[in-house]
Amino acid sequence: MTLLEVDHLSFHYPGREVLHEISLVLESGKFYGLLGSNGSGKTTLLDLMIGNLRPTNGGVFLHGKPLPSYPRRKLAREMALIPQEFRAGFDFSVFEVVLMGRHPYIPRFGAPDEDDLTIVQEAMEAIGVAELADRPVTALSGGEKQRVIAARALAQNTPLLIMDEATANLDVLHTRQIFNVVKKRVKKESMTVIAAIHNLNQAAAFCDEIFLLKGGKIFARGLAEDILVPEKIFDVFGVRCRTGWNEFSGSHQVSLQWKMS
Amino acid sequence: MSGNQSVMKRGVPWLFFLFLTASLVGLVVVSSGMGYLAISPSQVVDIIVAGFSGQDVAGLPDTFGYVVWDVRLPRILTAAFVGGGLAVAGVLFQAILLNPLADPYTLGVSSGAAFGACLGLLVNLSFLGSCSVPLLAFSGAVTTLFVVLWLASVDGRLGTNTLILSGVIVAAILSAGIGFIKHLADEQVGVIIFWLMGSFASKTWLDVAMTAAAGCFALAVALFYGRDLNIMALGHRTSESLGVDTSRTRKILLVCGTLVTATCVAVSGIIGFIGLITPHLMRFILGPDNRSLAPASFLAGAILLLIADTITRAVLPSEVPIGVLTALIGGPFFCYIFRKKQQEQG
């Protein structure tokens, strides 16, 4: 079932086109990867999908209705964002930050009910930040903050989750934990995820479909084994590699030629 | 549990609010009895009750009634509402700009309001009667705020120190401008000095009404947007994705903070640092949740400024301008926060 459709979408800042004629469809219960070099327009595309930016041309449709037709709070019950950077202005506790994920569901002068508190607790436990609950977020490390903001997005409990290099500050253990938690929700609860990812192997291991961006256009799309191939990777990133099925990781994998000759 | 748990987990701190309210009421009564003519708290209560019910007080000299009801009470209540209003403005500015050093004084907004008011005085603008000065103060404050924000923004981002530096620079220019107006307006030097140093002398019930309206309005708006303000602490992208219209909320609250500052400055002149100190103290006690921070700061700001005004009015041998007193206390406090923030960032 189609959840979100991006239709002939273009976006430009004054004097510079960032995205050109992008069209794609996100189905329910799938994990999508958005790959591309720095400056290829990944973050801009995600911001357009969540309604933080307005397209110059074309549009984004959620459940077949244009995004601007949704009131903000309703939209926040449909999609959540794990941003690439997180900064907290004041020392709210970890619990308070994760509870903010329930904001779209709580009336303006209302208080969180038992369900909200249960969802928050489950999100904190799933991501492994429950033991940090009473710590001020300003006192956490970059990686801990990133996990808190991931738990906050999960507590938002939305059909669509947008991850913008959400594990950029994390070690492999916590990266694996977050991606597995999210993948489990995709399988069990038919959540849809679109994630901008830099690590090609991570994308190959978790994504059902990959969009490869180059110069503000979709250069290629499809399954990891069709997209993450030496020619396309060289075309987009300019790096040579070998690819193939890896028994140990249980997925298609990419071996990059790290040393420059 | 850490000391920073807030109403989300602990519930609204009603007991603390009750304590602050009782302290404020007690302080108003005690302060009304202090001064050249000492009047006991019970007599003050009788006079206040009689004043509100429109009756005469039996068994007390008329002078007592006049001193408390017509002279001291308007001054005391104006000081309390200005303190509360400036503290709420401080809460709003700090939350919107994500800057713990922001307050109407450090952002230059107070100086802008004073400049607008002085300019109106110089060219004798009184087109709207008693509202002229507050309106001109508001225009000055809004213009200053936009200039400071423009000066401080690089690539659409506001650096903490850059913002305060811009505020201080613009305030210095405006203070020089007020000095120049003082030079031009020989006959009204006293009134202009009042705006530079702040004073609650000779306040009337009209001043009480104006500052009460502005302060309570700002508090109501702060409470209405309290949870949005909390979420805005997570940054623009995150708060937008949580359903908060950050751009609209920011504009509304900036205008609201500026409006209450302008009204306070129009009535009492520039009084610095109350908007900086009070939210900090309350945040230390209650945590950062704006829904409890705003009302607590309103009450605590009222208490702090009333104490300061009572000291200068009834305790010191001669009256020190209130703005000078708050700057003497608030300046070192600002240095402390600034240093602490630098260490945290370093």
C-alpha cells in the first residue's frame, strides 16, 4: 500500500538547484535507503518529505493527500524524524526529551496518560537509554544524545520514520541496536522507514530498496544487489570496490578500495 | 532522581507557587508599612481592604490611608508587576533564542524602549494621550530587537555570544543616543535620567493597571505556549517534526516579550538583569520546564524587584536609582553565568 509519494519534485535555493524532478513511492512496511555523496540533496529531500521545506515544483502526497493539507500536529502523528544533529538548549532530563515524542498526542493543557508513559518507557528500553532517564541531556555524550533522540522519535509512534544519518555519531554496537529495533518495527508493525545512510554495507544489510542520488537526481533505484555494484558506486562516489553476497553478515556487502594508489 | 525533574514527571509545583504567592502578599503588606511614616501590618491590611471595598478606615488618621493607598501601594504594586513582567520576558527571550544570557536588558530591548520614549518626549509626541509613551517605547524596542537579531545572525544562525555582544553594542549606541537627547532637551533632563536609571517614585494606579495588564498578558501567553517552548529547545528541525510551528511561535513570543518590556520601561525606566537572574534561579530550583518556570519567575521577579525597591525606598538613607541597584547585583551574576557557560562550552 502506498504511504507517501514524491511527484516530480524540484527544489532550489536562490541561484542553486538542489533537487531536480524527483519521483518516488514509499510503500507501507518497507525499509528504504537514501544514498549519495555529500551535497547530493539527501537531507533536503528528507526535509521536503516531512514538510520542513516547501518544494519549488512538484509535490509530496501522504495517503494520497498533499502534505500542506495536513495540520502540523496531525502530520506529526504520521511521520517522525531522527535528525543528524541534536542539541538541547536547556537541561531537560532524558525522560522529558523522550516524552516530548508524545507531544502530538497530548492536548495543549493535558498531561501524559498511562499509555504515553508506557510507550516512552518501551522506547527508552528498546534503544537502551532507560538507565539514563533522569540524566540531563546536556550532560550526555554525542552518541548518547543521538540514542535519546532516536528513542524520542520511536515514542512518536508514527507509520513513517525518517532517519537523517541517524547513527552518524554512534559506535557499531549502538548503530546495530538502533537499526535492528527499527527493522523489527518495519516487519512487525508495518512501519515505513526512509534513512539517509553513508555506510553502504549498513544500507545493504537493512534496506529493502535503495535510492541512489547524484547531483540532485535519482541516479538509480532498486534492490541492494542491483544498486550497490562497482560501476554505480564508482559513478556516484568515485571509489572502486568489489561487491557480493557475504555469508557472515548475511547480506550483500561492499569492499571498498580504501588505499589510494 | 536529579534536581532537574520537572512538572512532566513530578506534577505542577503548587506548594512552591503557594509559598511564592504568600511571600509576595506578605512582602506587599510589610513594605507598605515601611518608610518615613511607619504603619503596622494590621493597619496596612485594614487600609487595603477598605481601599478595595471603597470604605473609610475607622480609627486611623487620614494621612495613613493617603500614604498607603495613594502613595506607597501604587509604587509597590508597580514594582511587583514590572519585576514579574521583566522576568517573564526573560523566560521568553531565553527559551526562544536558546540562550541563557538573553534578557530584555542584555538584548538591548530595554534601551530601545527607553530611546523610543525619550525621542517622543523630545519632539513632544502625545498623539495618543497616556498610551503615547508606551507605544513609542514599543516601537523603539521592536526596532532594536530586529537590529540586534540582524546584527547577530550569520547564515541564519544566532551564536550565543554574538547575540549578547550585538545587544550590548546596540544598547551602548542607544544609551549614547539618550545622552544626546538629554543634551538637546535641557528642560526635561530629570525625566530622561529617570529612563536611564529607572525609578518607581510617584507611580499611580494607572501605572499599576498598565504593568499588571502587560505582565499578566505575557504570563498567559507564556503558559499557552509553554510546551511548544520546551520542544523548541530541541532545535528547529526536531520541533517542526513534532508539530510545532516554530517560526510563528517565535514571532508571537518575541512580540509578546518586547511588548511587556516596553510597557515596563515606559513606566519605570531601564531596570536591568531582573529578567536574567530570576529565570536562572527558578530553573535551578524547578528545572527547565517553561510551564512552571514562567509563573514561578513572574512571582519571584515581583518579589525580587519589590525587595530591591523597598531597600532603596525605605532602608537606605537616601534613594538609590533602582536600575543602578539591580545592575550592581545583576552585573556580577551575569559574569558568573557567562563564565560558567564558557567553561561548559570549552
